[in-house]
Amino acid sequence: MLSEQAFFEILCDETRRRILGLLRREGELCVCELYYALDLAQPKVSRHLSVMREAEMLSMRREGTWIYYRINSQIPAWCDRILAQLGEVWVSSPTQLQDAARLTGMSNRPTRCCV
């Protein structure tokens, strides 16, 4: 279960907050969509995803060669409430808006057959 310590350590990192903002907005994204939207190197994004997955903040599923991430639906209610409050901030955050715009402009986004 996601601990208080792990949750706040995740939130302390800007890249992880950006990932969470995109996942709250989109629901589910693959690694390629995340590193494109964040304009960061794939290994850096994957490392952050791994930390969040190990803390049980994120869940993942595999579809062919693609791995999709989403916020774990089993996180404690208090975590979900904090993320909801942050979602209100992220709606007008210049960084989050830039990330969302890059993602929208991404060509060849993978199509999901089963979400």
C-alpha cells in the first residue's frame, strides 16, 4: 500500500508531478506519450515511472509492445483527495498546459484496443 512517506516523496519531484498531472488529465498513457509530452529522455521518464510504480502510486498494463500507466485506483482515499486538489492547480499551470499541448500535437500516438 502507498505510504504517506512515499506519496509525499513522489510529490516533491517536479517531473513526477508533471507525470501525475498528465495521467489525471488523460487517464492512461504509454511511456512514449509521456516522454514526448514532457520533452524528456525516455530513461529519465522510465526511472520516475518505476519509482512511482514500486510505491504503488501507479499501475500498468501491457498491450503488445506497449506499456500503459495510470494512477492506481487502489490508492488511499486521502491521496486521491490531495491529487484532486492538485488537479485544480494543474488546470491553469503553464507547465501542465505545455505538456498537454505537446501530447495533443504528438503524431502516431499508440491506439488503445482495451482500456
